[in-house]
Amino acid sequence: MESSTTRADHGERTVVHLEGEIDVYTAPRVRDKLDEQIREGRTDLVVDLTDVTFIDSTGLGVLVGRLKHIRLLGGSLRLVGSDDRVLKVFSITGLDKVFEIYPTLEDALGAPGAASS
């Protein structure tokens, strides 16, 4: 299945909206899109998974890698998600303790930003 990514800036915060399945085939595109934001200095990221229907270990690996990179730069990466199947993957892997996961985009945008970003 195909996936798509779009970007929207909300002040200093950048939202990357993902749609479809994030798997071994689509994860490289997601990684490239997130890396593009980081290269542009956008290190206060919200990754919107609201329209993601499936994520595998490759997709999780991309998100964990970007989170580590952004933290080294003093930034933050939050996730938005409400699909039970997608959230269960984060719960089973323990990544729900690693990521800040919000039920709505508004909640994630309202969260305090990274220190001095």
C-alpha cells in the first residue's frame, strides 16, 4: 500500500502528517522527509500518525532514529495517534514510554516546546 507525507509549519513547530502504511517499503521515504525537516533546522517536530493504518519495525526504527537525532540537537519529536492498532504496536514495544504520544494534533501543538528551540 502507498503512503503519503505532507508538512505544515505552526510557528516554530513543524507537523509532518503521514498517511497509509509505514513499512519496509515506505519507511525510507518517511525517513527522508523527516531528515529534510531536520536539515532545514526544524527540530520541534510533530509526526501525525492519525491516518496511518499500519506501522512495522522498520517504521518504528525510523521514528526512534529521528527522535535520538533531534534530542541531540536539543529539539523534540512528538507523535499524534488514535488508531488502536498503531498505538498497540507502540505499547507492545515499550515505545509508548519513549515517545510523547498525543490523541489529537491540537493536544500535541499545545504541549510545551523544546528548551530554547
